[in-house]
Amino acid sequence: MRIQYEGLALPVSSTLVNHLIKLLKDHDFSNASTVTINFRDPDYSAEKRGYHPVEIMLFRKGDTWHFAYITDFKYVGQGQDVELAKDLDFDFQAGVFQTLYGYYRIEEGLDIYPVWEDNFCCYWQSIGVFVVTITNN
């Protein structure tokens, strides 16, 4: 499996890509055009907080997979009005970086993306907080 990460607007690392390839290597995606990977901390809730859920979508062009988006969610609001919302969204297809405060050109995420990715890889690989599910279309 090949995941294209060179030349993206944000510095997606070979470390993240290699972890994803290792995760996906035993799955058959021969008929799939997209793969969505969900990372969930089963203890995360609006009350207890915890590690934010993350969703990564890849899409296929020929024999190569490409990043569609990487989204980090968190609970916002209080009481009955609490909801899961996008905290950070790196949308490579649309060229947009989104936070709770608005939409920006994806290049505006250059400072925060490497910090986010380092933390995410640590939570996933070193601490092991996520339950991972994979779906494809």
C-alpha cells in the first residue's frame, strides 16, 4: 500500500504514514475508493473529557492512496447543549484548515499541524488510548 504524503500543504510525516500502512496492511481494499479510520478513546465523554476522537479519510487514485482529511473532534457546549464538534480539521482536498473559530487556507495550519500529529502518534502508538475502526467504500 502506498500513501502519498510528499508535497502536501502540511508536513504529514513518514512516521504517521508508516503507522497507517502498518494498520491497513492486512485489509483488502481492492474494490474500495475510500478508507475511513476512526480513533476513539472509549473513556472520552463530555463530563470526563479525555483523548479527542480522530477521523482520517484516504481516497484512492490508481494504486496510490491520498489524504482527504484529518479531523480531530471534541465536546463543546454545556448541559443538554453539549455536542461533538470539529476541533481541528485539515481538509487536504478542499485546501481548508478549520478550527472552532473559522475556516482558513490550509497553509494556516503549518504551525499547529506538526504539534497535533506528534501528540496524536504518541497517544495512538505509545500510550495506546484509541480503539480503531476501519470502514471502506
